Amino acid sequence: MSDPLPRSEPAAAPPEPHLPPIAGESHGLIAVIRRIASAGTPLSEPPVLTWLLNEGRRVHRDAEFFDELCWRLVGDGLPLSRVNVTVRTLHPQILGFAFRWYRQRRVTEVLRVDHGAQLTADYLESPIRPVTEHGATVRFRLEDEMTMAPYPLLATLRRHGATDYYACPLTFFNGRHQSLAWTTDRPGGFAEAEIARMDAIRPAIATVIEARAMRFIAGTLLEIYLGRTAGRRVLEGEIRRAEGERMHAAILACDMRGFTHLSDRLPGEELIGLLDDYFDAVAAPVQGAGGEVLKFVGDGMLAIFAVDGAGDAAAARAALAAAGEALRRIEALSRARLAAGRVAIRIGVGLHLGEIIFGNVGAADRLDFTAIGPAVNLAFRLESLTKRLDRPLLLSREFALAAGQPVVSLGFHPVKGLNEPEEVFGLASA
């Protein structure tokens, strides 16, 4: 029987993974990431408070919720021309989000605010700064140029017809202040009775926005610490020990060579920086190729590419592309480190295709959502063999068959935990 593994032709380079940019991404620290158009119709029934605490809570998307809330406030008689709410979140790159509603333009924008924005002139010269930092309430009648002078935003609003600006805090249970800013273009500005109505409904708005923000934060943190799929499953209620499912997947196991020696030599801060650079280099290609990083353990990483309707070949090729890109990034990182007088980084990657158990394991009150099984063990055994065989990337026979790339057999090697030696493959071009 002929061997179906293509071994003779030179291997083509694995495709570059597609890394889609965030919609609306810009070079600044504040960027519009979504813009929705609305019908632009004031809504008066049911009353705002009734809607807010019932149907409003169940509007799925935050932008649609905020847009409808603003039109209902207009329908309730408030002469609003622009409303802005800013909510901080917990995310390693994102400081928070802002939602801006414009009556005349009939549009609501969602803005991503990155860390560092709080140090820019846009924030330091913003009228909402005392709101978010101290929970203050501020009001500016926009016919007074001297009052507006320190705040470029207010001058811009006035040029567009605004007459009054009122900003107040939405204080969450943890004591942190978010900001809600109301603007009108009605001659004479807000009436005192209208300011009182805004203040009266503010606690209900804060309660609903806080609940929405907390769900987003919970989902974000679970995704960051557990992974995209695992985080979603935990949030949806898969939290009991021994809950899990069998899944067919391409498995990528990665480890840094000589890490123990480096950890003994490098100061703690430099070691953490090294790990961050290393994990950035190996994790980003996995996520860009559609895989999921499940775990960082010391200097090791476990990632999977679930087999879906596209079959084994698609998952294997995505994993192989991610591994190739990770190795290229590590090589570039090592060159930069050597040029700076620092030690280079070398890694080993093992790729296998097989069945895993994906779910909760651990103690009764301390669980981990991960992948386990002989297939995971084999991927890490292949990674360990990269040191002895002096190859940065090794494939199992099952993975090589599915990926369909030209490979070379590196022979049969004993693998801890297996009774029979395992045939190991490398890329033909390596």
C-alpha cells in the first residue's frame, strides 16, 4: 500500500493567517468601532421608567439599547440634541467604551477608548473629567464664552448649535463613576424642571447600564483568562465539575527552550517582559488563524483548532499556519533581542490531531476549563522531542495526513505513556 503522505515535493510555505482589524480602528486612542442609524422617532409609550426596567433591560445590543433610550427620553419631553455615556471596563487594552447619540443626525456611535486616553488633552481638557474622577455634577450654559474657554469640546458643541450642557455621574456599586452628559440645542437651554427630571431617572439608568456593563466585564474577563469558547460556556452555565464534551481538534503545544536557565539568570521584571513578548508572538497567530489558546502553564501554551464542518484538513492547516507564523515572529523577536544585547528565544512546537475532552476539571471549589486526554499528552510529548531532534516543529502521523503538506519522516521514537514508538514528522522544507 502506498503511503499517502506527500514526501518528495518541496513544501510550500504555510499561508499567512488573516488578522482582521477592528472595525473603525484608528491610530488614536479613541476610535469609532460601530455606527447605527435609527428611525429617529420620539417614543412616548410605555413611560421611560417602565420601559427601562422591563423591555429595555432585554435589548440585546448596547448601542440599540442606548439609541432607543434616548428617543424615549425625547418622547418624554426632554429637548435633547446629543447624549453621551462613557463606561469603563476591565480589559488589558481597552479602558472603556463611549456611546454617543445625535438627534439631528439620527445616529448612535460606539467608541472604543484605549488605555492611555486618560492622559491625553482630549480627556484632561474635557468637562467630564470631574464627573469621572470625583463624581461631580457640572453644567455649562454655552452662551458664556469665558466659562467654555478651558473646554474645547464645549466650543465645538456650541458651533453646532448647542445651548446647554449637563454632565452627571452614574455611580456603580464599587464606587467608580461613569459619566452621562446631556446636551440641548433649544434656545435658553434646559429648564430647571428638566434638569430635575434627568436627575430623577438617573439612578434607574445607572442600574441598567451597570448590569449590562457587569455582564460585558464578566464575559471579557472569562474570555481573557479562559479563552473565547471556554469563557462563553462558563458564562452560559457550564460550571459543574466533570461537565464536558468530546471534541475532535488539531492540538498545538508550545514551549520555550531553556526557560529554567533563563529564569535563574534574569531579574523578575525582565523575565515577565520576556514571557509577555514570547506569548504575544505565539498566541496572536493562533487566534488570527481561528484557534483558541486554552492555557499558559509556566512557559508552555496549549491551543486547539476545533474540527468543524470543513473537516480535519482545515483545522490542521490552520494550526500549521499558526505554528509557522509563531516561529517567524519568534525569529524576528530573537533578532531584536540579540541586537539589544539580550538572549535570543527558541521554542518547540508539537502538532497532533485527535479527540480531546473539553470541559471542567479540578477540585470542588477550584475548577479549570481545559482540554485533556491522550491526544493532548501526545502533542506535548512531540514538543519535548523538538529538543532532541533539533527541530522547532514536529507533527504526528495523524496531523501530517490531515494537513497534506510535504513532510519527512524522522523515524519512530519512544513516547512516554505509549506502549509503541510513535512515528514523528517534520516539514520537508525545514
